[in-house]
Amino acid sequence: MAADRPVSGLADELVDHRFKALPPDAEGLTVGALAAERRNLFTGGFTTPVLALSAESVEHNLALLETYAERHGLAFAPHGKTSMSPQLFARQLEHGAWGISAAVPHQARVYRAYGIRRIFLANELVDASALRWLAAELDSDPEFRFICYVDSVRGVELMDEALRAAGASRPVDVVVELGAGEGARTGARTEAGCVAVADAVAAAGTLRLVGVAGYEGEVPEASAERVRAWLDRLVALAVDLDRAGRFAAGEQIVISAGGSAWFDAVAEVFARIPELSAPVLKLLRSGAYVSHDDGHYRHLTPFNRVPEEGELQPAFRLWAQVVSRPTDEQAFLNAGKRDAAYDLDLPEAQVVRSGRDGTVRPATGVSVTGLSDQHAWVRTEPGAELEVGDWVGMGLSHPCTSFDKWQLIPLVAADGTVTDYIRTFF
């Protein structure tokens, strides 16, 4: 078992060349010492490009989903792949999270290194080396709870073989994954297929069936009606398996779904789950909420459909500097694909901070039209004021591919004060 590392220990890491944008004169300080200086993002020696997280927006988003889950009777295991930040995991747990979701074994290893006691691996796990590691973790820590998907008889056989070879003494808890439809991602495509997988689990002494799960975000041509219909199928599958006595005795029955685009439908359908033979853990897994964004999730968030429930705030802003202004219609910033998410939408120019006097104004007439590795291509409309040396603050789309480009991210208060640094492990 990996020794638990306190999150506070991240403050002892030395600031050096590994971390983009940090002040060169901070070389050799610890992260904690640099945070204690409470430097200003714009005047404290940070180099561009620099990604900043709004301290106020992160706190708002954490509190909002905590309240939402409580209101709807949902347990919450936010997907940690979004940030891969133990500091944010700790804050999510402080805000009521049941545990943290993962997608691959490496992520679970990071979680365990920082003491996460409950992990929901929203994927199949058939890697013998990873299963050997998992068996050792479970055997050495009675308080560790781990759950993962299964969706095939062969997958169950591979898990059983690997766990037997590892001499596992604790069974691994699994949930049958119901696929979201033909052409969707993983998951058994039919209820009969799910029953066959459940039978295979029952025959494997190293596994326990504790529930059902899936991902409604993969429903083909997703609409509210199609998503609800699939969620109804998921609940019906749980009911049928429970009536057949398929779930492990004495355990909660886990029913899990919920990405960041349809958690309102999940809350609605899960509210109708009938009484089963054991208490039900209604487990939501949305992860992008912690930072939200200014693109993909701004358009997809369920709060657009239920505004009375609250509103998430985009927390990312990427600051880059104008380094070239070759024509009246064109400018180039010193941030590109290595710095900004671009898989769903291009960055959105929002504000300009004058390189002359530090005044901030809306980025009227300024738009990002493309990205090179280390440059943003910017188009300026007639009358747009933009000159070499100005800083441009950009909103980003898709949190998962924004976090993964930065190992240490300044957490910035509204007045520009850097209050902390968020460490990521991708």
C-alpha cells in the first residue's frame, strides 16, 4: 500500500523550471513560501502565458453541487480525471463528496497516494498488473472501498484470474455497466447481456456484484427523452437483478450515472427508484463542475434547464501577451495548443489588460481564430485597441483538457492576489 501523503505536503515542493509561468525569482522557494507571499498575478513577476483559477468561482461551484446533491438525495463521487488535483479532491470531500471517481488505474494510484478512501472506477479493469496492485491495496486497508465496472463475461474471467494469482483476500466490488445504446461506448448492450455478466460475477469467488451503472452522456442523439428512457432502463435492470437475488447480501445497492451534461435527468429518474431489498446508493459522478468553463459546458450544463437550482461559474482564465501586431487586423499571443484546451472550442478573448497602465477593458472586437503550438492567432476588428505588450485574458472550453496542460496553477482572488497553487498529476 502506498503511504498516504498529506495534501499539505504539496506546499513543500520546490518551485523551479518544471512549472510554467511561475516567477523566475521564486526559484528555490517552496510552493508554500511562494503562496505566503501573496503575489499579484499581474505585477508579481509571473511570466506569460499563465493559467489562473478563480478562487471565488471554485468555492462557489463546490458549494453549489454539494447543495444540489443534498437536495436531490444523491451521493456524489465527482470524476477526478477532470483536475487530477489532490487539493481539489480534498475540497470536494470537504463539501460532502462520498468519494472520487476515476477512469484508469494510474488515477486510482494517485488518489490512494493522497489517502482517498472511496474510489469508483467508471471503467472496466482487466489489467493484471493493476489488479495485483488493487488486491494489495484492499488487503492492506480495511477502510478502502473500491468499485469498478464489468461489462463482459471475458472481462470477469480476466479479473478473476488476476485476483486469484495475486492471492487477493478481499473481493472486488463491481457494478454491471449497461451500455447507452448501439454505437455508444462501453457497456453490455442488452439486459440479457447484463444478466450473463452478473452470472459470471456470481461464479467468480474474487468479485461481488453490488449494483449497476453507466454513462448517459453516450446516449446516441441524446435528448432529455432519450436520456430519461435509458436511465429508466438502468433502474429497471437494478430492480430485476435485486428481485433475482443477484446483489451481494448486506451491502448497499449502487446505482450510478451522471456526467456533467445530464445530471438533472439523473436526479429526476433516480428520485423514482423504488424500494429495494437494501438501501440504495444513488451515485452521481459529474466532474467538470469544479472549474466549469466558457464553452462546451457553459452550453451543456443542466443548470441552463433548471436555472432556479443555481448557476455554475467559469473559473479558468488563460492570460497571454500580445507579442506581434503585424497588421491592423491581426495579432499574435504567446499561448497556443501547449497551453490552452482546443479539442472542443477555441479560447474566447474576454478582457484586455493594458501593458502600459494595467487598466482592464472588455476584449471588444478581439477574437481567437486559431492556435499554433505556442501562438494564438487573433483577429481584430476596426477600432479594436490592442498593442504589443497587452495581456489578453481568455476563457477556455473543456476543463479536462485545460487542467492537463498545467502542473501548478495559481488560485487567484478577484483582486489578482494569488492565494494558493493547485498541483495536478496527469
